[in-house]
Amino acid sequence: MSTTPTPAPATATRPPRTGGDLVIESLTALGADTVFGLPGQHALGLFDALRRAPGVRYVGLRVENNAGFAADAYARTTHRVAPLLVSTGPGALLTLPALQEAAAGSAAVLAIGSQVPVAGLGGGRHGYLHELPDQAAAFRGVVKSVHTVRAASQIPSAVAAAWESALSAPHGPVWLEIPQDVLLAPVDVPPVTELAVAPRELLPRRELIAEAARRLGDARRPVILAGGGVVRAGAEAELLALAERLRAPVATTFGGKGAFPWEHPLSLQSWLEDRHTTDFLEDADTLLVVGSGLGELSSNYHTFRPRGRVVQIEADLGKLESNHAGLGLHADARAALAALLAELPEQLPQQLPERRPYEASPHEPSPEGAVAALLARVRDRLDGQGLAAERRILAAVRTALPDDAVSCWDMTILAYWAWSAFDPRRTNALHSAQGAGGLGYGFPAALGAAVAAPGRPVLAVSGDGGAMYSLAELATARQCDLPVTWLIVDDGGYGILREYMTDAFGATTAEATELTRPDFVALAGAFGVPAVRTSPERLAADLAAALAAPGPSVVVLPARLRMFAPTHLTA
């Protein structure tokens, strides 16, 4: 009897590794475990490779700009590199507003985009889909560095170079582009398992530290202005120690919120748009500026005029002495502050009772007394403007928000209040788009922060105008089940532009500032996201309930808020 041989079981054919695999392997070798992005035809080699990288979490958003904002907040929250994967042409260009914000906020976003096939590089008009004469040129004025790959063997080194650039002080976004055919081509090299990078350390020069310490040690009225560079460098402990050593009052810029304890007796908080604070900073005989370029928002719209000496520590060389002359230290904030602490004696001559100027007469209180008097003057100014409703709403948000929460704020009137008046209660816990000032940051940034900080509640705050930029990401929040509560303050238009136009011209162009908008509660429900319409009286309770519930949620507050009166127009 004959038998029919049993056929051997079919052996699964492993798909060939490609240039896309080299990208993902390189990112993994450098420590990446999360990437953000949105696929496109030219970038499919990247996204195909993601299927073979089980240790990498992909978070896909619905608009490239929003994916960039999410990566920005992830980088800020973790102090790590946030990879962002997008396609050629329109997909790449849509990341530019987010990358501009990442540059302003020193967020280490590694944006990787595809390109037309290699044959189409060089500016020729070959008619490829998404073709641009020089795609990289669009990024050169926005990011720290631009990298272009033309062959698969270049990928690991190019990824490593871009990663190193993003993490070198000051942190910032970088752009890497790889042609479509390079991403798709099979590669015959071993998997990338190890890549070495050495982000540049920006250490201060010894002679400058010695001179800065001498000036601060001799100062009779030292004051410190701490910017976002302190937060990005993780220099909060050094800042606190130096302030207490000098017994120097500390103000934080809007980007530096959380760098110094809000309720500390030496804390001037963040009232930088108040003339009383501007006067206090101007009156310092030595002002130490750390991690700030003293730009428009940090100088009360360039009305700040220091009367004493300025010592500036700044990692971004272009910002050093760009607005005010002084002793400039091109250095990382943490390294420079640590060096100053090592240089200054534990007991400064100015701390002795007979040398302390604040205590020389009843008219010159102690530093702590001077801080308390300043904050009282700020409160008195606000009390005279009929802004009790705005202050109660901001207080309700603070009451509802747990101390360990992260908050992300869009460009909206309540956020402008938060810049000056909100206590984040911990460092690196409040992020906003105040660097570049683009709309739509709050909600997608909160999604990125939620990915970065699992287990911590996350709040996004937007106006109805800014919310319209981000509505598609309700699908992302639901699909990824991210615990983000989105507070939408609905005032029927671009509220801050309405105020600006009214103040400047006496009226608004209603077609530009007044908006038709959806029923946000119903719209959130269509995405399967729980939503509630609240009131100023119920806001604290409704927000607290939403933040305590699992998954995403929306709270809509119909309210027309006002800004406090500016003080720079009469300076």
C-alpha cells in the first residue's frame, strides 16, 4: 500500500528589513520607547517598521501640527527626546508651527519626515507627489539642525547626530528627512543594537563664574529672574539654594513657572506684566537673569530698564545680552548655578545685620518684607479693576486640580491669567504656547503629557477659538483612552483679540473675532467622550469630578472673561 507523504509545514517568510527598520532600530538603541506621528504614503516604510518594534509605543494623532504639540509636551515633561514621524510635503510643513513652539520652549523633538525618492532631490521639477524644490529649507529657520539621508547606511549615524543635537544645551527640535525609496529598500546589515551619543555639556567659564559671584556677593539688593531655562535644565534645587544663600527675591517668567516655590517668602511669583514687579526688578543693584532672554513677555513688553548691573546665564547664545547689556555667561543653568554656589561663601558679608540694606531703616524692609509689600501692591491694583469673577474662576481651577497634575494651556484669556497668577505647585507641571504663541496647543499637548506621565491627571485649557484647532484629537484621546480633562472656556469668539481690537481701535471686526461654534458637549459625546456644561459656581466640583474619572472628558464653561489692565502702555 502506497502512502502519500505528508507535506512539510509551510515556513513563514520573514519580511525583509528595510531602511524604515534602521530608523526604528536606531531610535530604540538611543532609548526611545514612544513615538508620535501621522502616516503618509512616502512614510509608510517607517510605519511598517513600527509593527516589528514591540517595545515602541506609537501615538497617532489626526493632524501633524497636533502631533508636534503632543511630542513637544512629552519632551518637556520627560526631559527626553520625543520622536515625531510624518510624511513629505504637506505633512512635513504642517509640523512647522509646533516645531516653532518647541524651539521657543526648548523641547527636544526629533521630527523625522520622508522625502521624495533620491532621484528627485536637488531641486529638479520631476513631478513627484508632495515634491518641494527644497523641503529642508522650510525648516532651517525654525529648528536647531537639519539632517538629510541619501542612503540606508547613513541612517543610524544621522539619527544619532539628530538626537545628540536635540539634547545638547539648549534642548530644541531638529529635522531629519529620508527619501521614500531609502525607507522602503531592503537592507542587508545587522540590526542596530547600540548607538553612542554625547550631547554637548555647556559649562560656564571659571573666570566668569568668579566675577558673577563677586558681583552677587557684593550686591546690597540682589534679585533673581528665573526663566524656562531653569526648568529645562532641572536646576530648581540650585536656584532655591542660591536664592536662600543670597537672600534674594525671585521672580519667574511665564516659561519658568514652577522653577521656584510659589509661596516661598522670597517668591515674587510671576506678575511680570505688572509695573510694580517691573519697578522692583529695575531697582535691583544686581539682577541675576537665569534661563531667560528678557524677551517681550519677560520684560513687560520691553519697558523694563535695569538701573543696576545685570548678570545673565543663558544656554542660547543668540539670547545672551540680546536685550540688555551685562555680564553674560553662556552656560547651562544648572551647571552655572551649581558653580556659583561653590564659589560663594556660605556666609556672605551682606547677610550680616550691619550690612543688610533692607533692614537699614523702616523704609527699607527685609527682602521677605519687600516681597510681601510688592505682592500686596499687585493685589491692590487688581482689587480696583472689578475682576473678581476671573479670579474666582482661576481659583476654582486650582482647587479642582490635584497637586501632582500637569496642565497645558492654549492661547486664551484664562491662560494669560494663569501665566501671572496660577501656582503650579510643582516644577515642570505647567506648559503653554507662550513661546511662539500659536493657537491649538492645549489639548494635543495635554495628550502628550498624559503619555509621558501615566497615572497623573492632566488638564487642558482652551478657548472656543483655540479648541476648534484640536477637535479632531478627541478621537485620539478616546482611541488611546488618555486621562485628559479638557476645559473649554466658550466666549463666542477670539476673546483676547476682541479685547485687543477694542482697546486699540474702539471696536472689533465682528466677522473676524466672533465665531459660530458647535455644541461642544454634544460633539464630545459623538466621540464617546463624557462632557458636561458647567458654570462658574459649579466649575470646581465639575472639574474635580472629571479629573477623577478614568479616560478623557470635556468640561465646557460659557463665560466671557476680561484681562487685567496692562501696565506697559503708560510706562
